[in-house]
Amino acid sequence: DAKTTQPPSMDCAEGRAANLPCNHSTISGNEYVYWYRQIHSQGPQYIIHGLKNNETNEMASLIITEDRKSSTLILPHATLRDTAVYYCIVRVFQGGSEKLVFGKGTKLTVNP
Amino acid sequence: DAGVTQSPTHLIKTRGQQVTLRCSPKSGHDTVSWYQQALGQGPQFIFQYYEEEERQRGNFPDRFSGHQFPNYSSELNVNALLLGDSALYLCASSPRLASSFNEQFFGPGTRLTVL
């Protein structure tokens, strides 16, 4: 079962920041939070990941609360091409291998 | 680098038939995972292969089986197809580096329709 909960949908105006929340209250100390997105009819695309500290890359920023029970993905200047389903995922690492447990994600619609 | 490739892109089968889907991982990757994505749902983990062995398995029946070849490519086989097996089947590859970050790259998927 997915360890994360996300709102089913969000809207954002083009050019504005999109802030996507995620709750993962049962996350374990060594489990990473990953964010992927899936544009219609394509495979999921990696965005960013983190364990404890806030992270930033060319696509987005990830803010993780100090207690690690929730996080927020920030797209600083959303464009129409950012319209997609965004998945917040906890990486489960067992027996030397890993799997990603997806929930239903948040459908982000960026409006002109 | 072609990334993760999957074939075929679309497939139509009837109930009771068997199907084989194929995946070639990204160059340099040796681990392949398969996911099933029903319409409107997130991808669900089926199983993962490394060194030609199944390493992890999700909650899927034995009708779902797989194989990995020495060149790291992989196949997903589904026997006795049911209508509920209609879905997008995604393959993801990653390097096998235990205890370190290993981003999974996904292919475009194979859309299976069971009639």
C-alpha cells in the first residue's frame, strides 16, 4: 500500500509557483521521498528526491518538514507543459533492492 | 542513448490468451522493474529482475511471470488473460547500487487491451 496521501487535483496559473503537498506520516527513518510526474500517455518522469534536507534541482524544489511526516514539491514558475499527474512516493528498500509504491497522485492543471 | 524502450506500443488480445511484452533498459542499467497502471490509477509494482532472477514481487498472481536475459533486457508474460488485465504496462530500469540513490527511468509503456 502507498505510504503517501495527496490531494486528487490542483490548479495553478501559468508563471506562478505550484506547491504540491504530500503527507507521509508513517515514513521510516531511512526511507526516501521521491517525486515523479506523468504527462498524459507517457511513462513517469523523475523530478527530485530527498531524505531529510530540502533539495533543489533544475526542475523543482522539495521541502521536507523536520518531522519528515510531510513534504511539498515546488515548481517555481509553472508552465503549460507542467500539466501532469504528480506522484509523491516513498521508496521501499528491501533485501538489497527497491520498489516504488505509487498512490493516485495529484493532477496538476496549469492554466493560461 | 535511447533510454528505456518497450514493445509493442499497443496490443489487443482476447480473454484466455497469453501475451509477452518486451523491455530494453537504459544503457548502463542492469535492473528492470515492471509496473501495471490501470486507467486513472498510479502504477502498481509487479516485480523486479536483477542478474536474471526475480528479486522482489508485488501482489500479483502467478499468471504474471517474467524473464531477464544476459543483456539485461526483460520480458513480462501474462497467461490466461482477464478483462481486468487491460492496462498500461510500464518497464523501468535502474543501476543496481545498493543503499544509494538509483533513479528509475521509465519507458513509454505498452497499452494492453483485453476483449
